[in-house]
Amino acid sequence: MTIINQKHDKKVNEATHAVQNQIEDLRESQYRLHYHFTAPSSWINDPNGLIQHKGVYHLFYQHYPYGVDWGPMHWGHATSSDLVHWKHEPVALAPSEDYEYEEGNSEVGCFSGSAVSNGDELCLIYTGHVEGKSPKEVQALASSKDGIHFTKHGKNPIIAGPPADFSEDFRDPKVWKHDGTWYMVVGSSRNGNGAIPLFRSSNLVDWTYMGAALEGDGTQGDMWECPDLFPIDDKHMLIISPMNMEEGKNKIMVGDMDYEEGKFSPVSVKEIDDGFDFYAAQTFEDESGRRIMIAWMDTWETEFPTKTEGWSGAMTIPRQVILDENQEVSFLPVPELEGLREHHYFEDNLRLSSGESLDLNKHRGLEQSYELNMEITLPENQTSGRVGLELRASSDGNEKTLVYYDLMTGELVVDTTHSGKETHRGVSKTKVEVEDKLSLRLFMDVSSLEVFTADGKSWITNRIYPDSSHTGLNVYTEETDAYVEKVDTWTLKKVLN
């Protein structure tokens, strides 16, 4: 073993032990999630290196093992056979080399990236970051034969800096193979606009710059983080996380990819999720051909109430990316999540007059973790009013999360103004086209809520921090009648610690 990897192995062991030593403090956690992935302890953000390799799902993630705040970035690691039950593995990458580490500098690390299968090897391609150095960001490679222990390549960095006309922000490589050639897009900026340089390689080590696959038009942020370019059917999709873009956190574009010219041409663009807590989405194709997406279920502009409990950050549920015959994108929970279902409760034929509220949790066991599916028929020719749910409500009604459809604006709304412990409270909205029936689904966890239309076209994801005893669940109307055809609810198992 070379000296370079002896250093790395030592830092990986130190980081892994630091996390294990903190786990004991989390047993009394009030907000610890039951089935959304979180690290064993400490800070996490972006999902990295999502892949299924030799039948095993791998989730890597940005991780600071020594505390609850962002710090020198490592790659945490977990594995699964079903995308639901995750096993925590040793830290995969730790900053150890001069392209990712500098003594006394806290703004360093193994930043975001991706994973590929290269024969029997599992390869990680990531950004080495050292703030204050020029260039401050480069791309690096590490590989593993057992999928657990990783060796950094002796020729790192494999890309020693951004192309001449791009900014020094040059991170988050996403790598894939097309017609026997490896391709890589990297998040960056050019001329003050977000842009993604494209590279190609025959061996994952020697890369050739091909130009910008796409550049923003001046309205899409000044830097694009976490790009993900991938094919579905005869189209390609591009996911970006734009910085400093009004009304934009995670965009997905549908278009065409010209590999000869190295250009992506979008024909449509939409926000993936209109909630506060959704960022850095990454996808992968599993061995059954599904395109699966996971995102960081938090955001930078929050107080992270869980820090007092020894942990910060979580991941969304896995969602399958689907492109329909009209080239519209939707996202549906992976079916494996149905294995979490325990007790089933059913209501139907609920007729509500204007201003009426019905208790759906009376004499039931719904507490902090459940799935709910609901179908609502809206009155004809009604152009105002609201119909929806009060979730995690206190008995006095002072604490609650509202999910409702606004007939006047045609919007699905999630209001976290009174959701509990103070964080970035507010109102999230997404436009929903409804004729006469609205079908909603939601996943509630101890401190999170993911709400979406049953067709998967509209999503709102938010972290909430209610008191654990506040479990009220009511369906209600304001200024309109409504007919609730059915409500299916399942309690969900606790599978993660």
C-alpha cells in the first residue's frame, strides 16, 4: 500500500470511530426519523455516489463526522438490499491529500460526486476542495474491490482545474457511460451564468474537455451545483441545483443530447419539488432499469433544531423518475416503501359542509409515522374555498401543519407557520391542474412531511418539528363543500436509528 493511502486509511478510521462514539447520545432523540435515511450521528448534506453495484444499493453522502455543523467534508456510506433498510458502513472517503486537505483550513474536503461500476470495481469520482488554493476545486478518483474500502488513484487529480473560461467553482462531477465511452458533467459557472462543462474518457483517468454541454440564460442562477445528466427512453434529462436563482432550488430539464457535439438541448424545465427542504437531488439507474432519485431533505437556510440532539440532515424517500408519452416528468415513491406498512385504516363517503372538520385519528393509532392516500371530489363551478388536512395537530389547535387545495388559485399548499419548533416556517405552493377530483398522497415521519399528487407530477417536501404528543389528523373545509371519496392510512414501521 502506498503512503498516500495509508494516510487516507488512518483518517477514515478516525472518522468512523468518531461517529460510533457519538451514537449513544442519540437514543433519546425527539426528532430522529423512523424511515428516512440519516447518518449515525453528526452532519450530513448532499447524497453522493448513488448506485446499485453487484446487487447492492449504495448511498454515499456528504458528512462531517466530528460535529453537527458543516465542516471538512467526508463521504459517509450506507448499503441496502431494498432502498428501505440501510446498514451503516465505515466512512468511505476522508480528506487526506493536498488537493482536498490543508492543515488549519476548515474549508476543505472530499466534496460531492458520483459512482460507477467499472468491471468488478466500484469507483467514486469526487471533487477535492481547498478554499484559498488556486485552483480551489479539482476532480479525483477512488476505487474499491470490496465496495467498502476505497483507494485514491495515484494520478489524482484526474482533472486538475476548470477549463479556462469557467469560474473556480468547479465541483460535483456526475459520470456515466454511453456507447463504451465515459462522460462527465461538472457544476460550474461561465460569464456569470450557471454552466456545465462536459468531459469524456476511455478509462476514467484521462479526460478530454468537450465544451459546455449547457449554459444558463441569465435567469437560472449564477452557478449550477450537483448536475446530473442521464437518459430515459429516447430523451435525456438534466438536473441542476442553481445558486442564487429566484424561485428555483432543484430544476429538471427534458431534452436531447448530441454526444458528437457535446451539447444538451432542453425542451422543457420544471421544479422537482416546491417545498423548502429539497436540494442536491441525484439519480441512478438500478439493475432493473429504474431511474431512482434521492435528495437532501434539508436546506442551508434553517436552524437545524436537531443539532441539540447530536445530528443534522436527512434524505428524502427514494423516488422513481418517470417520463410519460407526453414527455412530462413525474416522481413516484419506490414500491419497496409499501413494505413499511403495518396497520391499515380506511374511511370513505365523507361529506363535508363549508367550515366542517372531521377527526380521522379518533380511536386510532396514528402517531408520528404514517402514509396517507386521499381522493377528494370538488364541487362543480366552485371558484373559492379550501379543502385539506390538519396534520400533527395539538388538541387546542395552536400547533398544526396544513395541507390544502386552494380552489381560487388552483394551488396545492403546505403551511408550516404553526408546525412546531421554530425553523424556516412559511407557506409552500405548487400549481395543480384539477378538473373535479384531487388525489393526494403523503408520507409523514417524526420530523418531515412529503406531500404529492398521486400522479407524481407535483411535490412539496418540508421538515417540521412538532411536539411528539401532537398527533391530531383532521380533514376540513373552508368556504366550500367537499366530498372525500376515500382515505387510506397506514402506520409505518420504524426501520432506522
